[in-house]
Amino acid sequence: MIDDDVVHPDEGTIHAWLDDALGAAEAADVKAHVASCARCAAAVAEARGLIAGASRVVGMLDEKPVSTVRIAEPSLWRMLRVTPARAAIAAALVVAVGITLTRKHIADEVPAAGPLTAVAPVRQGDEAFSVAPPVAKRDSVLARAVAKRVAKDNPQRTIEAAPGLAIPAAPPSVAGAVAELDTAPARAVARARNLQLQEVVVTSAGSADKVRAKVDVMPAAGAGCYRLEAADGSRLMWQGVVLPLDVSLASSVSSYAAPPPSAASDAAGEARYAVTPLGGGDAIGQWSHGAGDSLAIALKGASPTTVGVLSFTRNLLADVSKERRALTRSAEAPAPVQVVARKISCR
Amino acid sequence: MVTPDRLTALFHRYHQPLVRFLTRQLGDRDWAEEIAQETFVKALKQETIASERSWIFAVALNLVRDETRRDARHRKRLEVMRDEAKSASVVMPAVTSMERDEDRALARQAVDALAERDRDALLMREEGLSYGEIAAALDLSIGSVGTTLSRARRRLMEAYEKLEERND
């Protein structure tokens, strides 16, 4: 295709090269040519822009999860009369209502684990699981469908159920670098609300010196950037927002930016969402979709923040009966998901 | 005959990207779910599936075309139903939702303005299909996939920017 810089790669070839779809020899030719040809370098830059732009426009076609702003209203926290214990309850409920880490079973496309930091070992199948045995049918498809139906039937109960809720005892404390958090409270809440959520085991490999609530994804995380991803490398679909749940911040956090795109194909860092304290001021955090379906979070400020992941899925869901039909063909319940938070360098 | 186990694996692997692909094609998630279901039913009846991802996307696309031809009113009815469902929905929109709806409408127009093959190739690529898989699903030569995609991306961006300017 290339002949001593006389024949320039055409636009299709450049796109194929950028899409990593050329053979090794041809890719090397294109690379060498582009390095020495200003015109083609400009064409490559333009093609990169087109690829990113087209991806963004296609992503706009997706229904975005629309947040039910209630959860971030200060009245919520006032209503809960936030104490550390109540904050934990609220956090548990929040996850029960929302967290849906939808496993995307794409075994042959498992992204490699992030190499940026060492990750503490992730334990599986130990006491955390025995405390919270898997429910028989917890396929996320059904869970989401049921959640939708419940939300439709009783849309205002999302948060109000919190004060009266019976919350199980605190999780077994886990020493060491890994905080393993099971979802017993979340599941209990789920039962109370007649929901059947996918069981999610949340593991933090961040600075896990404090574990205050089972649902904390990143207990006492300091300023910095983090990437959340499945411990086993499987792809997750994040639907929702990251919200600081730190008690000292809880009463001051009244708003957060729009939820992220649900599409897994959103390019890394294209959409950033700020977490803003009540009454304006500096954003205390920022989050965005990372590569490979991870979720990237940037926390600002000096004080440690506890971060939870919320999710609102109701307006993304299809009809329950259809989902049930789907389930008959996918009887295999997904394994619990473990999520690790890795500190990464901020871009 | 595809075994139930195999089908389960196929479902887990492809259902979500397929529904997203179809939703982007059709602009209607319920309809997309239906087509996806039908695609997996077809898979169940299949003796063997060689290149599963391109097979699934190609079958789904054919179903879309068959159905579009068979009954254009179906789509209209679904649109009406969807609008009704939306108006009955109690979800409180976030502040930016109106803006996002506008973006989505522009994106929809821009995507719809693409030639069918360009659109199919682009949406498949966005679901991670390889050039080989796209070529197989759309009956293209693999060498022309890059050209198709570059044209699709360029035209999409031109259409989108034009619509955006008109909107400003």
C-alpha cells in the first residue's frame, strides 16, 4: 500500500490502522510512513478525532440513567439524622436500591488487570460468602426487571424506607490490607423491599484502614485518582453515581452531576462528572468512565472520603415478562462480583 | 442443534451488546429486546454457528430488516407505547436531562442520515466487532471495512455538526 512515501495510506487504511485491524507488516508500514509524512500525520490526527467523535455521537443514542435527585437532597440526610450508624444504614440502603454491577460475560475479551499499582490479594469463597449465601436466582437481568417493576409500583419508597429498616449486625471485621465487604444488609433490604438484587461483594484494595459500612467501596480514600473494576477482570457495566458517603460530608453534599453513560463503549475520560458540595464551591470529586468498563474516580481535597457507588436503573429496564423469558434461557446465575479500587495516577 | 449450555453462554456473552446495538439501530429498547430474543431463538435452532458474534449480529440485523419491511406500523405503535410509558413514568429527570434529550435527538438524526451499510458497520464496530466479523456479518470484503467505517464516521460527524449548528 505504501511505496517509499509516494503512495500515502488512504483514509480507510488509516482507520483500519487506528482500529488495530491491519496485519503486523502493513501496520508497521503505516506507522513508519506516518512518522515521516506530515500530511499523513495530520490525516491520522483527524481520523482519531473522527473515531472518538463518532463513538461519542453513537453513545448519545443510549438512554442515560436519570438520577432520582432525591437521594442527594439534604433533606434525606436530615431525615436520617445522620450518625455514623445511620450513615452506614443509609449507605447500605443506597446500595440495595441501586448497585447493579452487571456482569458482561465476555470471557474472551477480559481486560487485563490494571498494572498501575499493586493490588492486595482478593479472597473469594470465605466467610463473607458464608455469611451471605448466594440467592438462587440473582441474575442481574431479573434483578433489574424486578427493581423496575417495584420502582414503578412504588416510586417514592426508594429512600424513605431507610429509617424503619431492620439492618443486620455489622459485618465481620477484616484485618489487613483487604477490606472485604459483603452485602448482607443490602440483601436484607432487598428482601424487605421485595427486590432480588444481584449479590455484590465489594472489596477494596485502596487504603482500607477503616471500614465503616459494608457498602463502602473505598473506605477513607484520600485525595487522588482511583479505578474501580472487577477483581476477576470481567467487564462491569456501571450505572449510577459515585457519592461521598463520609459522615462529615454527607450533610453537605447535596448534589452530584448527572450519572454516567451506561454504554460500556464510552471512551475513557470523555465524560466527567463532578461531585459538588451544597452551595457550590470546589468540587470534591470527579468521576468518569475509564477504559475497559472500569469506573475512574478523582477525589480532591485533603480529608479522607468514603465513597459509595450508587446506581439507578429503573428507566433502563425492559418489561419484566420479557426479562423472565430471557432468564429461561440464561438459567446460570452469575457469580458474585468483587470490585477492587486501585489508586492510579491522575491524568 | 445448539445445546442449552451453549445458548446460555451465547446469551450471557452477547445479549447486552446486542440489545445496545439494536437499540441504537431502532431507537427503541423494547423492540430491540424483542429482536434480541428472536435472534437467540434462532440460534437455538441452528445446527452449528461458526463465527458466533458476526452470526448473531447478522441475524439480528436481518430480523430488523424483515420486520421493518413487514410492518412499518409496528414501529409507530411501539413509539406511541414508549411515549405513553415515558409520560407515565415518575422518574425525576436530572437537571441536564433536557439537554441530553436534545443531544440524543441530534445524534439519532445524524445516525439515521447514514447509508444503511455505513450505519450497520459503525454500530457493529462500536460493539467491538472486529473488521473480520463486520465483513462476515455484512457480506463485505475485509479490505473495504476500513473505508466503510471511515466514511461512516466522517459523514456522521459532518451530519451531527451541521445539525448542531442549525440548532444553535
